[in-house]
Amino acid sequence: MEKVEDQNPQQEEDQVVNPWEVSAKDGGKIDYDKLIDKFGCQRLDQSFVDRVQRLTSRPPHVFLRRGVFFAHRDFNDILDAYERGQKFYLYTGRGPSSEALHLGHLIPFMFTKYLQDAFKVPLVIQLTDDEKCMWKNLSVEESQRLARENAKDIIACGFDISKTFIFSDFDYVGGAFYKNMVKVAKCVTYNKVVGIFGFTGEDHIGKVSFPPVQAVPSFPSSFPHLFSGKDDLRCLIPCAIDQDPYFRMTRDVAPRIGYHKPALIESLFFPALQGETGKMSASDPNSAIYVTDSAKDIKYKVNKHAFTGGQETIEKHRQYGANLEVDIPIKYLNFFLEDDAELEHIKKEYGAGCMLTGEVKKRLIEVLTEIVERHRRARAAVTDEMVDAFMAVRPLPNMFD
Amino acid sequence: MAYSKDQLLARLKELQIEFSQYEHPVVLTVEAQAKYVGNLGGALSKNLFLKDKKHRYYVVSALADTKVDLKVLSQRLGLGKGGLRMAAEEALVEILKVPLGCVTPFAVVNESARHVSLLLDQGFKAQEYCFFHPLSNDMSISLNAHCLDKFLKSIGRDPSYVDLEANPPVGKDQPPDLAAFVPSDAPILSDLPVKAPTQDSTGKHVSAASNSAVVAAKAIKPSGNAQNVKEKPVNTVQPSIPAADAGNFVEELLDRASALLLSEISEDSIKQHSGQLGAEVANNIKKCLREDLKNLATIFKNTAYTEGFYAGTRYQPKRL
């Protein structure tokens, strides 16, 4: 039996992790072990990484190698089925609350693109414009516009249009999708949803009835134009771990309405430049590297705002070495520096005090600038017509090729 | 191909634009011109053909006694302090299709001058009429600024007048006030394989209504941000769908591969691997380029698919 989280997260004095708030205890670090324990998901250990490498015949993604995607639910079932020749589809999404995307936002998409390429499976991407309209009090038009703008950055991550369907809730909810929403809604009591998401009597009914919208893309029958006749198809959801509550609810409901439970593969939070106290914030431009930042901006932000574990003076640094636990440049390199050997070397030298903070920052600036540059160029090739094509309700005949 | 003086005069008459014409011996300077038409009551113009470091061209047409400081102008355009200089004579002939000493706002009627930005002295508006060369140095025509506007509008140009003597500060919080006059040249980043030059839609159109589907003399509302490559579809004319250009795509791939190849072959690497250098380099190239090239290929594929999808949604089924 799976642990279903019932306690109201806002009553806990320690860390708060839910889709709308992430904060650590006493302004410290997020305790991921506690989180896994509390949520009831599984650690993704090295054996999984090796298995993925074997099954896909290619090196595992840097996020897997470095434990960025570190937790899962039923990923082993997905792999077992895959080994038997049964494919699956991917489902991920974004809440389009702002036009400015930062690197933290791109992480699930970068990983999902890898999964699409490695396993050769189709992908649905949900843009929850309705959610942002409700939670951030945006107008309907504005949230739809943001959804389209965000879609361009998502497409720029390199998804294959012949295997990818992007949809916005305002456009797509209805028909088979809505039928599933009602089926899910019937299985979740008001008390339950309050318990999972922490709603109060003051919250409007839009919020309370939203969770099924994010739940049903896990079921292939929600997409009859894609998966008709394939009711048995499994779903794998790459997401950040704060989305877990939605899918705990979904997994609880799925067997009751005759569907497979979706599997999850979950990531850490990308730390803010100022340090590991929670998620990056779209409202503080210096807390994150944005995909629209110029090389100069990146250099400035890393040099001036990145929290480091280096010592206060060079002499002290040479003697004691850097504190890798809190050093942001090292953490960022952990996410984005592809070369394992080089990362090891930097960690060793920096930890011992031989390498200075300036050098580590310099390398980070190079790595980040390359990523942002590549993204910007790919983004420039995305037109409104391409967005229309990605979002068109159309069959994807080659989605498993 | 170039517009001639006679064609221009005929056109002005066709448009019922009021002007007077004065023939005189060929003149190359304002002083020389003044000898012949300086006493006729109108204002003489001096006309500069300028270019910036990114090979963008400008015609600056001013009253003869307006002080034009190229350094100030350069800053106001957002080109930095020394960004503007006089264009070469060859450019005059090739782009404006006029001889030396004959720069004139009328030269933008030529197709070759489509991307040339035109800055007009607001001092013209206060004059009853001003003198310009009608594409040839052996004649001057005088007309009111209003009439000049009528002509410019007829060729799809938006006449805008500027206080050329102003010297506003340009800094972090004060953007260059003339930045809109910098032409956004053909919107292709040379290293994007996919954006082949399509129809001549450039930058953002603001007044689509005044432009017919004739693309030739389209007024470029120059976007101040010349780096912006995103093409926004214009709803009036055909939207621009960047073509998936196989040629560009392949050039991009080859460029990257050869750049990497060249960097891999050095004295050191030759010494280190000698006979095995070929295999070593081949391996490295594959390793380094694999992901990069796959990404480029995906962009290409997505673009081609989008082209097909777009065509498909506008496909007319066979009539039975």
C-alpha cells in the first residue's frame, strides 16, 4: 500500500514542499531524504542508471549520472515493460506564469527530450494556462498568450514534432479529456483534496477543482487522436519533486477507474544563485540565469550574485579549501558540466584549496553561456506556425519510431 | 534599372506634386549649386551618404547651414561614438545609383536603396521650399517639404523629420533616440541553417495598411534591435514561413565539422598520434558533434514538418 500524504503541509513547522510553495526549514537546505520518506517515493540508485544505459544503448543523461533526477515511482515497471517490448509515453508540463524562463524551468524539459530520444517514445506537454489564470490572477487572454510564448522556449529544447503534442488547457479541455477529469473528480473527496493541497474555505472553487486537470494527461484515453485503442499504454512523468502531490492523488485514483498508475521520475530543485534556500524566483532577476540573458548578464550574475563556499581570504582558502556543500558554482556545474572527469577534478582541486573561486566561476560562466546561446538560437528558429503545428490536434503516426 | 532624372520628374508630375526645376552646369558641392540657385528664395540642402560598421547605409538630408555632427548622430543612432562615416563613392553609385555630389533623398526610389535609412532635417518643414538634385547634378528642383513627403509616401517610405542639431545624452537610462532609424537588414543570422531568405518581409510592420502587396519599396520600420531575428507573420500579406533549406543546413553542418577538424589537427596532436591521427580525430569529432548536429537536424525536421503542416491546412481537396 502506498503512503498517501494526508497531513496538511502548511501545518508542518519544517520544510514546505507543494506545487505552490517550496521552502526549507529555518531557511536551511531542503532535506531530500526526509522528503522522499514523507512523500513515499523511491530513491533512484545507480542500478537504475546502469539499466537505462543498457536498454537505450547510449550514455545516460548527465542529470541521471549526477543524481539530479533522484527519485521515482514505479520507474522499474516502465523499464520492465520496455524490456518486454512494451513502449510508454511521456507526460510533462509547465505552468505559464511568466514570459521569463530561467534555467531551472528548462531542466525537466532537457531531461524529457533525452528520454524521448533515448527510448523513442511520444510526449504530451501540458500548459496549465488555466491554473495560472486562477492562482496568479491573470486574465484568460494573458495566460493563453504566456502559454504560447512559453511553448516556443519549450520547443527550443529540441523536441521532435513528429512525436510531440503540446496543448494548453484552455484549448484542449473537453471531450475525452473532460470525461476522464470527471471520472477522477468523482474519486477524490473534498476533504482529501484539502488534505493533499492545503486548500482553505477562502479558496475559490476553481482551485479546488483544478487537480483533475493535471491528473488526466496520465491516462492515454485522454488523447483519443493519439492513443486510441492503446488503453494499456503506460505513462512516465518527469517532473520536479514539488509536483508529486498531484500524482500521488492520480496514482491513488487510477486503479479505481481501471487505468495504469502513471510512473514518475523526479528531480531536485535547481538552487537560486544566492544559495540553497529553495526554488528560484521569477520576481528576482538576480536569483536566476534567464534564457534571455546575454553573455555579459551571465558573467555579471555569476560573479556578483552566486553564493560561494570559498573562504574569505586566499590564504584561508588555500589552507582549508572550499565548502562544496554550499557552493553554488559547484552545484550548477554539477547540473550542467557534461564531462564527469573534469567535474571531479574541479571538485577535488577546489575542495583542497588549490583552485580559486574565480576559476570555478569562470568555467561556470563558459558552460552557462554556451547553453543559453544554443537555446537562443534554437528559439529564434521557432515560429508561430511551428507552435501551431506542435499544438494541433493531429495524429502522430511515427511516434514510436 | 536605375531611376533616371526624367523618370523621376515624370513621376512627380504624375503624382501632381508641385515643384520647380532649374537646369545648370554640373555641380559637385553646395557652394557651386548656390551660385546658380542660391538667390531664388528657397533653402539649399546638403546631403550626406553615410555608412556604419555593419554596412548599413543612411542618407542624411539637411539644410545647408544645419550643423551635422557625425559623432553625435552616431551615438543617437545607437552606433557608439565613431560608428558613422562617409560611404565610399562605389557605394554611392551601386546603392543610390547617383554620381558623386548628387546625394539626394530622391535616390531612395531605387530598388537598390531599399534598406537605406533616410533622415530628414526638421528644418525643411519651416521653409517654403528646398532644393534637391533630382538624381542628376545638372539640375536642381525646389519643392515644399509636404510635397517631398507625398513623393516618399508614394514609394512606400515613411517620411520622418529629425532635429539634426540636437545632442541629447545617451546612456544607460537614456536610450539612443534615433535608434529606430537603424535599418534592420535582411533578417538572417548566417549560422542558422533553416532561415533561408524568403519573401522580403523584414522586421515588424507597423502600418501594414499603407503597403500594398508590392514588396519592392517596403518601408522598413527599422527595429532598433537589429539582432532580433524572430519573424512575426504579417496577417495582411502572406505570412513568412522560413523554409527548411537543405543547402543552408548542410553548410552549417560542414562548417562545424571542419572547424572542429581544424582545431583537432595541430603540431601536438600530429606528434602524439602520428599514423593514428585520422582515427583519433574522427572519433573526437563524432563525440563532440553528435548532440549538436542532432539538435540542428531536429530544428530542420521541425521546420520542414511545419511547412508541410501549414500547406496541408490550406490544401484544397480535389473537386469531384
